[in-house]
Amino acid sequence: MPGPPIPAARVRRNEECHIVGRFAYSKSQFQDLAQQALEQARRAGASDAQVEVSEGQGMSVGVRNGQIENVEHNRDKSLSITVYLGQRRGHASTSDFSADAIARTARAALDIARYTAEDDCAGLPDAAQLAIGCDLPDLDLHHPWDLTPQAAAKIAQRAERAAFAVDARIRNSEGASVSAQESHFVLANSLGFCDGYASSSHSVSCAPIAGSGDDMQRDYWWTTQCDPADLTAPEAVGRYAAQRALSRLKARKLSTRKCPVLFESPLASGLIGSFTHAISGGALYRKSSFLLDSLGKSVWADHIDLIEDPLLPKRRGSSPFDSEGVITRKRSLVEGGVVQGYLLGTYSARKLGMQTTGNAGGAHNLLLQSRLTRPDDDLPAMLRKLDTGLFAIELIGHGINYVTGDYSRGVMGFWVEGGEIRYPVHEITIAGNLRDMLRNVVAVGADTYTYGSKTTGSVLIDGLTVGGTG
């Protein structure tokens, strides 16, 4: 049966190596290109402009049943220009960094702006909000992985072999993969902001298939980090993926009922995502959110806090400034269940008559916490709190209505009685309303897991409808 997420272990790096690509441009060259583009925009008649120059490269290698199935290399670059003619906005981009191409791109953006309607909320952020003249922290986000395709394939094969070695019932595989990616960018605008940084993202994953005939199940596991030295060992990834797949064999159906549901920690991050979508500026000013006018109101259970911290080292959701150059800061989004802040960029903030929160481009690192959580509230403890109910480990479909908050998803998991897993279940749904679900959070586990930019333990919610047979 599934257990808590496996701890990190260092990936051995003694395979034959070389750097996966090298940046063709330095940060200073990007800054020069950005200033060149701003000057071209000014000459073309723009009253204000913003430029982003970026470059990325990487490699992905997949194996299946021990054989290399695919090797993909990617390399791309882009220069985008957003211009303003008063309160008219235009945008254009190019992958050609020559002076002529930059000039043409600036003129194209101006041509678009001339034919757009005026918008009194359009424009750059206020200069005082920008990360100018600040001592920005080094968040340690760039760790290239020195890796050849052959070395990547060996790592993927180690994960897959470990999965097959767990049990003879692991008879097939959807494959294992290794990905190494790195990029850097510079953002600049006509108010004097010009800065950027490099980052990386590396991963190892494995998806074994258990069983045979009419009783076959697959599951997967993965590890993703900025620094390859922090990746979970590939053998551990493969073993855990295999254990998950095996635990799903001989799954049963359930009859329709109402019961508590424990969301495994990676799934629980989706609840954070649903909440942050509902308090994002775009959804709020378009009035397409079930949490309109929720600022200062109780939305979650009164023991819940949600922290946003953009300044954590080596985290994928970290950034010293947002996609407009506005400085980012640690803050509370929820305290004691009460909404303390929205997620706003400059445009959505102006539409709402508010100030940007440094969230142009989305939320940063989010940490869901309960004031009731004890250090020993691991997954077994959370199953005991569930007592009798559903432990969900996979959600299927996208049945969320953000206007009403209605929630309905297909689910696979385990039926729990007396705090112990009894048998796996499938072909069922869970349904409720996000308003009620957030208020009915009973507990958050100490079995924390970071999925993307969201960190949470397993989450226990009372009163959901499980749809099954009959």
C-alpha cells in the first residue's frame, strides 16, 4: 500500500558526463539586447515598453522495458516586446536577435497597439513597486546537470529495473524518464528596471504496470528538483512506483455514500490550486470566481494558514520579482481560515481598484498548514484520523466549476476502516462544493510533499459524496 513520500537521496553522478548545452548568451548580452529593444520601441513612438529576453535548453530521455525509447533535445530563445501608446497595448515577439529583427518586432508591436482599444488599466507598474535599487537575494535556482544521453538512459534504466525487481507481478512498464532543463532570462522596462536570473529543473520518473489479464494497474512516481544532487535516488523512485501499482490490484467498487475523504499530499496540492485560482485577479475582476469579495472573510476551517514565500532557496516557485519586475515578499494568504490577500498583477489590481501583490505570472511557493498538526501526524496517523472513509491517491478529470465552486472528480484510492486500509477502490467519483470543502478541512498531515510550487501534507475533508454503484 502507498506510504509517505520517500525521502530524498543523492543521485550518483559518476556516469560519463558533459554539460547539457551551454547558454549562447550571457546575462549582460541579454541586458544589452533588452535595452536595444526598449530604444527601438521608443523610436517607434511607444510611451512605455517592457521587454523580456530568454533562452533555454535541455534534454529528455525515455526508456521502456530496458530499451531507449526516445531522446529529445530542445533549445529555444525569444525576445518579446510589449509597448504602450498611452493606454493602448501591443505585443510582438521574435526568435531573431539581430538589430533589424528587433526593430521590426518593435514596429509590429506598435502597429498592433494603434488598432487596440484604450484601456484605462493598461500600463507598466508604478516605478516605486519595481525591484530597482534593491539588494535582491540569490535564490540558488540554477544547477546544470552534466549529463549525456547515455548517462540519462542509465539512470532511467536503474529506476525501471528497481521497479521490476519489487515483485514478479510487475510485468510491464510505461517507461521511465530523465529530464534535464535549464534557462535564463532578463526582464527590462522603460521605467529603469533591468534584471534576470537563470534556473534549472530536473526530474526522474517511473511508471510500472502490475498484474495481468483483467486485473492490471499502473501507477507512477517522480522526483523533481532544481539541483540534481537533491533528486531522490532512481532506485527508490522505481521501487515506490512499483509498490503503488501493486497496491491497486484487485480494486473494488463502492456503493454511493457520504463519508470523509483523505487526499494524499500530492493530490491535496490541487486544493491549494483551486483556491488560488479563485482568488486570482483575473477570476475576480471577470467575476468568474466562487470567492468574490472574500478578502477578510472566513473561507477555510479556522485552524488553516496558507503562506506564500517567494524567497525560498532552490524552489521552483521562487523569484525575487514577478513577471512585471515587481518585488516579491513573503506574506500570509490565509490566517486562521480568513483570507488575508489576493493574487494580483498590475492590470488586475487596477481593475479591482487595488495594488499589485507581485503576482503577475501567478503564485509563488505556497505552504498549507494547520494549527492542529502535530509532528507525528504522518500518513498512518492521518489514516487513523480518517477512521472510516476514502483515501484518495489519484484524481481523474477536471470537474471543477470555479464560478459556483461545484467539484466532481473521478477517483482511485483505498477504502479505510478502523484507521487501516482494507482494499483498493476504483470507478467511483467524489463530489461536493469547494466552499464547503475548504471549511470542512478536519486535519492537515505532517507528511508534507512539494508538488510544483505547492507544499502540503495529506488533507482530511469531511462530508463529501462518494458516487459508486447503486
